[in-house]
Amino acid sequence: MGSAKKLRDLVLAKYPRCIYCNGLSNTIEHMPPRSMFRGKQRPKGLEFGCCETCNMRTRNADLAASFVSRVTITPSGTNEFNEVKGLYALIKGRIPELYSQFSRSQTKIIKAAIPGPYVGFTELVEINLGTPVISRHLTAFAAKLGMALYAEHTGEALPEGGAVTSYWMSTYGVNRERIIETLEMLPMYETLKQGKNVANDQFQYRFNTDEKTIVAALSDFHNSLYILTIASAVPEYHNVPKGHPTQAKTPLGGIAHSLGHTA
């Protein structure tokens, strides 16, 4: 049995139900996706069972988040710059309404608040993260992340009635005091690592959980995009006071709908 098939069988056996809806799992979901990592060199870990419908309908959220988190002021090298240009080209083909909101710019620095302007490679693109289409895709990605981390740390997919409360921030909109306060409440730490391939400079998170009904996490992507998620099976925990412009609540089965898929 090949290693890929063996992994697939193990993951689907562990998560027979899609972690994003009530459908049956028949594909493997990598969260975060390979596109989030330089050279697609993603260490093993955080693999889940997912139905093909959710996998396909939410893949553009993965693409948008990978692009936004990797469009940094200073790329690590020519290869990464070219990879991000490739993500930009994929967005043009797969998410034309998102691509249309990007504009070429020679601006080096723009003062930003969340939601607000975000400056990426100056040769490539300037992004305003406050637009509805970008917010919609990043919120969908945040919900995916929250449901995935819930499955990882409770051992089960989020049940019916469960939901994820999330909000996201860019580097230029981060409230450092709030981040520190949040970190103090999240004592456990994880990243992806496989042998010498440790991805903590590309993805890492701190979290807390009762291992049964709730997982709260603060995730950091490339020191550029930060996402706070609270995933819980208990309805009372969903009533989080509105405290951030990008805050949203996404129920189980609601991610694809939030991206405009209605059937």
C-alpha cells in the first residue's frame, strides 16, 4: 500500500464525517493548505476528512488567505516572489471578482487599520482588506481553520449546532496589547514539523481547550496574517460580544454558503 493511500485511509477512518458539514468524507483536507508554504513544502500534520463539495467550494478561501499572508513587504527571495506571483495569477483565473479589486501600485507604505489598506510586494499589488469580497474569503478561511483545530484537539468533527467565532487581522492592523492579552490565555503551542522541516516561521498557533467542547486558538501565518478562532459545540459559547470589525460567527455547514454557494 502506497504511503499516500495509507494516509488517506487512516484520515478518512478517523474522520468519517466532513469536518465542515454533515456530509461523508471522501477527500483529504490539509489545513493550512500547501499553497501557504514556501515551495509547497508542507510538513505532515493537520490532515482531515472532508467531503468533495466542501473541499472544492472552499478552496478559493485557501487561495485568498495564502496570497494575503504571503504578500509581505520584503520577500524571502526570488523563488518566493515568483510563487506569490503564481498565486496572483491563480486568483485572476479562479476569483475574478477578487482580482478586480487589486491594483498595481508603486506605493511603499500606506498607513493601515483593520479593515483597511494592506501593502504587499510593491512591484505587484496593493490590497484593501476592507472590501467585502476579500473579507468574505478570509472569514471563510478562518472558519475552516477553527473547525479543523477543533477536530485536531478534540478528536472529533464539530457537531451539529456547533459554530466558529473568528476574526482576522493583518500585520498593520494588529493591536499588540490585545495579542499579548490573548496569548496569556492560550498556554499551549503548536506548529507543523516533519524532521528538519519546521514551519513555525510560516504557520504557528497558540491554543487552549477542554479537549471536549471548545478550542480557542490564535494562529499566525508568515507573521503577516493573524486569525483568532473559538470553535465550540456549546451554543452558549457562541454569544461572543462584537469586538472587532472582522468578527463573524460561522455554523457547521455554513462556510460554503458564506462564499455564495447556496446548493
